[in-house]
Amino acid sequence: MKKILLTGGHAATTAISVIEELIRKYGKDGIDIAWIGSRFALEGKKVDGLELKVFSEIKAKSYFLKLSVGFTQAVYYILKIRPEVTLSFGGFAAFPVVFASWLFGIPVLIHEQTSSVGLANKLSTYFAEEILLARAESTRHFGNKKTEVVGNPVMTQICEVEPKKVLGNPPVIFVMGGSRGSERINDAIFPVLSKLIEKYQVIHITGESDFKRFERIKNKNYRAFSFVSPMQIDNLYRESDIVVSRSGANTVAELMIVKRPAILIPIPWSHLNEQEENAKSARDFGVARILKQEDLFGERLLTEIEQIIKDWDEIISKVKSKCSDDISASSKVVDILAKYLK
């Protein structure tokens, strides 16, 4: 039985992608996987029938308290799990797990999902055997340390979404701010929504806090969801012709695989401006245009949507022959993990 510990802040979809590949390689009876991180992200989840062991990260206002209690907690979990290898996806909650794993002589691997690198992953590199990167631009942050560019693991069902060849009639616009929505995007969409649904179909993840504002809109061309599980979002990608979204690492990786033309609105206060860097990756791939939050108003967003629909055929033509490295990222990560498993 292969025992593997995964940890991270809120990198649930990335973790699930790796778990899917581990099951393909070893079978669900051949692996024992534990996750230390956001309990909301993976609690009660089964991946291909495999029950996951989920342990909550410590909650505390003080960073010092969070580190000290988190380390004690990590030691307890590691003694209970006794993993052969630890894979960290970063985030402050992961650092105590990385450090405790190192103290017990457990090999540590780190996966960095963004072009920027957070403090937790920078600190974790001192205790890591290998550093796996989603983007080549990240190598500059790690000096002479051992790095390998593997891409950003994406769930199987996303990889199975086929690129569209013909624009829908009417076109389908998928608006989201991650799986839980974005109030700022909602505020921009609301005043122009009536104009949009005159000509287009709109699928909208509003987030729970804003759902009541939008659920009152009854129109055959509009569907609102308070939340969509990452395990189900592939169905919405299949329907969509264009996407309006924030530019989290997972969203960008997914867009480059499904090849849906997108308008990306980076969160301006994201750590180390990582959402801006993510959006640039999608823009350079050819699938996205960037709209700064300071320019995010209803009429401007409407203009951008209409322009990207006008340019849709040209965008699809430019990206149809491109292949994202993220498609094979999960298998690359698992092949590297395999070196540390008995």
C-alpha cells in the first residue's frame, strides 16, 4: 500500500487531479491518501471511489500561533498517517506539514501553481527534495535549487472537454469568479444583464452571498448558480462559447485546455500580483484578453463581450493547433512521486 500525504491551502482541484492519476497508476486498493488543508475543499469527497482521509488545517488569528499549533498538529497527523512522501501545493497551512515531514525524514515535493511564488513555498524549498513548477517563469525564484516544469494538474473531466469549432447560436457566455463567484464581476454584469440575455445565453456562478439578487431573474436565456463543485464545472465549460472570470491558476489552466475565448479580470490585491501573471499566461497562449478591475463597469464589460464574440472565429483558429502542457501535468507529477514510493 502506497502512503501519500497531500497538503495545501485551497488547492483542492489540483490535489484531486493528482489523486485521479495515482488511482490510474496504482488502483484504489493500492494507495492510501491523506489531505491536510481546507476541510471544506475535500471533506466527504470520493475520487473514483477512493475515500480520502481529510484533516483540517489549524485556524488561528496569530501567524505565530498558527505555525506553532500547526506544527504540533502536523506531527500528530504524520505519526498517525506515516506517509512515504509528502506533496505540498503551497499556502501558509502547508508549511508546518512540510517542516514536520522533513524532521521525520519523509521526502517532500513542492508544486508551485503560479508564476509568482508565495512565502510559504519559498520557505518550504529548504526542506524539499524537488520543486515542481506549473510555469517556466517561476524558475527565476528558486536559484540553483532542483526544479522541473511539469504544468498545472487539471482534472480528467476538464481534459475531456473538446474545443468548440462553431460559435453557438445564440452564443453562450459563462460568467464566474471561481467556483464561489465574484461580487465585483456581479456588480458589473447586473446593469447590463437584460441586454446580454436579449442576444445571448448566460450561465452565471454568483456566489452564495449574491445569489438572491440574481435568482429573481426569470428568463430562458439565463441560469444562475450560487456554487458549482469543481467536480461538475466541466459541464458548464462544454456549454459555453466564451468565459468571463477571475484568473486563478486553476481557471487559467482549464481555459487553455478547453480553449474557450475568455475575458479575465485579475484580482488586483492577489498575492504578488499572481492573478495578473496567470492572466498573462492565458493571453500569451492566445485564449484570453485582460480587463483590469479598475475598468470593470457594465457597459465596458458588454463592449468587451461583444468584441470577443466578433473575434471568436479568429481566436479559435489561432489556438486550435496549440496544446497546453497542463494536459499531461498530473502524470508527470505522479511519475516523480513514484520515485519516492516503495
